[in-house]
Amino acid sequence: MANFQKMGGMGGGGNMQAMMRQAQEMQKQIEKTKEELAETVIEASVGGDMVKVEMTGAYELINLKIKPEALDPEDPEMTEDLVIACVNEVINQVSELRKQRLPM
């Protein structure tokens, strides 16, 4: 027991409690940031605004607009390519926003 007391006894427990509180506060902040991101809407467009998409910061696609002139029955691949490019662009924007806002 004398050896235990020489090492500081239970004095180190306060540091552990402080670290736990700090970790809990960080977790609360992360959750708050995730909630804010879920409410944030990011928009991307391609092809001179022929295709526009909106996505939340939680990666939920909430809106897709395609102008009629982008719907060429002779070339459906063009419209498909525009949609893919636009969705990929908004995903990249959301990813960048999340990197900036979340510490992980």
C-alpha cells in the first residue's frame, strides 16, 4: 500500500475524469455539427445549368432538376452523363464541407 501512495494514490483519477468530460463535450459538438450539416443544403450544376442537384450535408439528395433541352431522345447518354457529373460534383462539395466542419 505504501507503494501505491508514493505513486500519487488516487490523485490521477481527476485527470481521467477531466479527459472523459472533454471527450463527452467533443462528442456533443460533433453531434451538433452533424445535425447542422444535415440541415445544410449544397447545390451543384453542370452543362450551363442544364442539370442541377441539391444535397444535404448528410449526403441526402433532395432535389434534381433537368432542363427539357437536356432531354434529347436521340442522345440519352448525354443526359445521363450530365446527371452523373452533377451528382459527383455535389458529393465532392459535401465531402469538402464535412472535412472542414468535422475533426475526423
